[in-house]
Amino acid sequence: MSTSTSSKKADRKGDGAGRKLSTLPPSDAVTRKSSLEPPAPESLAVRRPSVDNRKMSIVDSIPGRSTLIITSAHTQRPNVKYENTYKTEPDKKARSDHLRDCIKDLFEKELNEKTYNKDECSNMSKSLADRLKQRVKALGFGRYKIITVVCIGQREDFNPSIAFTSRCMWSAQFDTFSQHVYKNTSLYALGLVYALYAE
């Protein structure tokens, strides 16, 4: 029995080897080997310059699909480091009378014939605050942080009193603020400007 078993194993090994050789003909093996070889370096050299200057990122836009986005690699801002100036006082000191003139001129120009409307005045107060900040910055107070506040309200017959308060820590030598109140027959407007020197 031992001899018959060994002969059967030998037959099986021979059949298996024969099957392996029969499933991979020489011509087919050469074809598969050539298809698995990496592309020639010349083709990579041609493709690289078009990809080197770009970044590729894959974004999942739709479930089961992906989108390839190619962006320029030169869109990043350079990392610039500035040296300390060690300046403890401004070149041009902010003056409260100049700030008050900015508020007054803007209010008289924009609110001369306006009537109070809750929705309109809410948006107008935001736009006036932005425009007031741009006007103050145009005066050329370098290294100053400018904060502007504009409030518009309706004038009533009984004239309720309204008070605005603010608290902050600042340098009395260089920091300043100014305010102006404008009134017409329908509304009143209060403008506040804070100029804080940033060392």
C-alpha cells in the first residue's frame, strides 16, 4: 500500500505540473510580463513638467464618485516675517477734533433728508460705521486701531433719554475718542470713534 500511495502522489504531482505548464503558454507569459513592466523613463519625463507646478486633491463630491481638482502650487502666500520696530509713540497722533469732523460731515451728507425706518436704519447704521472707519483711516493715523460705533433711533414726542457708556484700558497720552450726535425731524444718530495706538 505504501508503494501505491507514493505512485499516486507522484502521478498527481506530474499532472499538476503539466496543468501549470499548459495554462501558461510561452507567448502568453511574455505578453503578460511586458504588460506589467513600468513605463519607459522618457514617457515619465514628458509627463512630469505638466504636473510639477500643480497640486492634486481628490474631493468626494457625490457618494460613490470622486472629483479631481488641480490647483496651482503658487497660490500660497509667502511667509513674511517682520522685524520689531520698537516704536512706543506714533508718528502722527490722532486728534479728537479731526475724528469729530469726520463723523459730522458723514452724518450731514447721508442723513440730511432721511426718515426713520426700522429695517432701513438697521442696515444703514452698519454701512455708516464701515464708511466712517474708512474715512478715519484715510487721515493717516498709522499703527492706530480704529473702532467705530453708529446708532440710529427714532425721535419721539416725549423725547426719552438714552445713554451710551463704554469702558476700556488705554494710554491717555496717545489714545483718544470722539463723538457726535446728529438730529433731524425724524431720527437721531450717534457716532463714536475710538483710536487706540497699537505699539
